[in-house]
Amino acid sequence: MNDNINNALFVQGFIRMCDDGFNQGWHERNGGNLTYRIKPEEIEEVKSELKDDGEWFPIGTSVPGLAGEYFLVTGSGKYFRNVILDPWANIAIVKIDDNGEKYKIVYGLEKGGKPTSELPSHLMNHEVKKRVTNGEHRVIYHCHTTNVIALTFVLPLEDKVFTRELWEMATECPVVFPSGVGVVHWMVPGGRDIAVETSKLMEMYDVAIWAHHGIFCSGADFDLTFGLAHTVEKAAEILVKTLSMQNYKLQTIEPQEFRNLAKDFKVDIPEKFLYDKTTKYVINTVDTTENKSIIRKSFKMKLFEGMEDEYERRHNELWPEMKEMIHEYGGHNYSIFLDKETNILYGYIELENEEKWAKSADTEICRKWWDYMADIMETNPDNSPVSTDLKNVFFLK
Ligand code: 2HA
Ligand code: ZN
């Protein structure tokens, strides 16, 4: 054991963060990983202890922006809870080659092993963050935060939904993560694909949520990065608790109040997160299930003969933008039934608001969908489907 390395502040900060994360319950078994881009002066301090005869291994992706850099990393399959007991069996210093294609271990992982399985994600995100923060960000942290994960099962997996819902949970949130949070749909961990998706988001955000998995965040130092993860998870915990009491909020922080907060705290918060929510998501400032009556609308349309399979196929592959638009304009539980004898299509949809829904017809995506469907069903001159409203004659809840 080498005192010179063990006493280095960046090593102590790293070990402490691993232990803090474990104590928060975010690192069951070998879950999670942490990497730190070591400063040149810190490497100087420990250089005499580093070995140079290690083997070069492919990173699995290319990070030319990190050529020649040194990183402190957790080991693949190692447990965060063991880092404090025996650091150098569980963590390592690695060096990146001059092309940003390979790495070698220059210290640590003394009992064998490899750097974290998420090394491609970490390094690609370090590369992005180094560029967009002019070298300020040095820490990338991935942890399995319980409450954030829980929310990925009940909230739409959209940046704007997660950002706004988390911001509303604690006044400090828009100040701690003013640029918001990004969301990555479920993906296989450990590879280049999830690394690419995450690094796209990290161009804009300091936090990416991995659906049904955890969070990924970036910061200038250990305190800021751990503090960021902690704040996001705390906000998520408050939301989970709130939703466990009832599925709506009686009151919350409103868009104008966020603008006032941003002004006083001198942070820029994008207007795209301050959208009008009253007709949108289930988790709403207005209770959509009790205080508001849902409008049940039914109508019929006509399909051309022989087009049944094609109509079904196109709907099975309904464009994600179209789904999102329908929800955004307050349409839910949309079903369409076909009478094979007459080729009549019966539609049923639940609406939050008729006027709002009427406006959906003016969206570009709706027009595009109509144009696309016009060859297989009866349409008006503007390609909208010929549709006749049906009268509701019975309802039992
Ligand atoms: O076990 O958390 O994402 C490490 C991980 C993989
Ligand atoms: Zn993980």
C-alpha cells in the first residue's frame, strides 16, 4: 500500500464518494460506477508510483478528445461497499493512449480485473463534457437511485416531463440542475449504443436518467456530482411519496414562480420546461379523474375494401410523434374497431377538452398522418378522414 497515492486528495475524495453512494443504497451488489478525469498536477504528484508496463486494451469506442488523459475508475464487477476497505483491489488509475482508442491500467485493480463495464459510456461522456464545459467537468457517476427508477415506470419517458416533475418537488432543483434532465429509454447497459444515446443528452444536460436502471451524471468535482445525484434522487423520492398519497397535486410551484426563482438566483431555465400542464399528464395540478369529467367521443370512418391489413399494420407502427401529439392534445384510451362486413371503422377516444383536441388537427404531424392514410380510406379534400360523430346512448361506469 502506498501512502503517497492513498493520501492524494483526489483518491480520498473518490473513495469517500463510493462509500457515500453505497450508504445511500444506490449500489447494491456491483451496481454503479464512478470515474474521475485526473488533473495533470494530481498525476504529477503520484507519477513515480505508476507502472508503465501494462497491456493496452481496446476501449470499445473512440475518444480522441481524451488522448493521453488519466482516469481514476471503479472496477468491473467490484462492489462499492468494498472500496473503502481495500481501495486498490477495487479501483484503478488508467491511461488513455494517444489515439483515444485504448487504455491501460497504471495502478490498482491489484487482484486482477478490468475497469467498469460502463467504461465506453463514461469515456464518451467525459469527452462531451470536457468539450462543452471547457474542461471544467471531471466526474462521471452512474448509480441505481431507487426513486428515480420507480418514476421511470409511471411517468412518460420524456425530458420535459421528468425535468418539470422533479423541479416541482424541491425549490432548489431548478437551481441545481437548471438545464434539466434527459431520459434514455431502456437499453442494454455496457455497450456503445447506450453510450452514444447518453452522450447526445449530455451535450445539453448534466443528468441523464436511464429508464428502469438508474442515473448518469456529470460534474466539476466529487461534491458537485454527488450533490447533483443526491438532489435528483431526493426530488424523485418526494414525488414518489406524493403520488403514494394521491395521484394529483393540490398545489405546486407554478411556471411564473420558476421564472421568478430563476431571476433571483441568476440561472437560465429553458421555457420549454414551463409548458402549460392543465390538460396534459396524469400527474397534474388538476385531478383529471375526479374534478374533471372526461369527454367520451365516438365516431365512424370508412375504409377502402381490401385495406384491413394495411390499416392495422400502419396503426401497429403508429409514429411515436403521433402518439405523443395525441397525448399532448389530451386524447387517451383511443381505440378503433373495424366492422369487416361494411368496412366501417368505429373510433372511441377519451378527451380532456374538446377545443384542445380540435387544435390537434392543425399540427404538422396530424396533417402528415392524414396524407399518409389518404390512399386507403375515405377522405375530405384536405385528406382528413370523412368522420361522422356517433351518439352515446348508454354508459355504465
Ligand atoms: O454493474 O451498474 O450499468 C455496473 C452497472 C452497469
Ligand atoms: Zn447500472
